[in-house]
Amino acid sequence: MTELQIWTMAAVIALVTAALRFLPFVVFNGKRKTPATVEKLGRLLPCAVMGMLVVYCLKGMHFSALSGFLPTCIAGLVVALLYLWKRSTLLSIIVGTLCYMVLVQQIF
């Protein structure tokens, strides 16, 4: 692949990405009411994505040894409790990830 092809491919990818980001603002520019289906998806998809991420994170747990499930359970509990306390998704995910990494690397 030549350098020109690489730059052309990068430019096309950047343009398509930008177009997909700006398209909703062009289609739903405030002059029209947003369709009920789109509003419903906007409410439901964040929860569905978080649920899928939880399932993905927990799918590899095995219960044959403490190190197979205890770090994941502790970190998950830290995430849940911190979110209930502070109501900050980003903070709870960062602290939960750090907690999991410390548990896996240093303790288990």
C-alpha cells in the first residue's frame, strides 16, 4: 500500500466519521420534533450498553479458585457502591478498574 493510499484512506475514514457525528444535528435541527422512537432509544440504549458491558466483564469468571471470581466481585461492588454514593459514572468506573487491577496484580 502506497503512502498516498494510506493518506486517502485516513481522509475518507475521518470524513465518514465526522459526517456520522454531525448527521443527527442536521436531520434533527430543532425545527422538527424528534420522533418518539429516537427519544425512546436515547433513553434505553445507555442502560442496555452498560448491561452488556457488565455481562461481558462477568462472562469469564470461574469459581474454581478465589482468584477467579473474588477480584471481579469486589471491584464490581466498589463500582456499584461508589456510583450510588457519588452518582458519577466516570469516577466509579475508574476507581473500580484501579481496584480490580490492584487486586489482580498485587493480592491475588
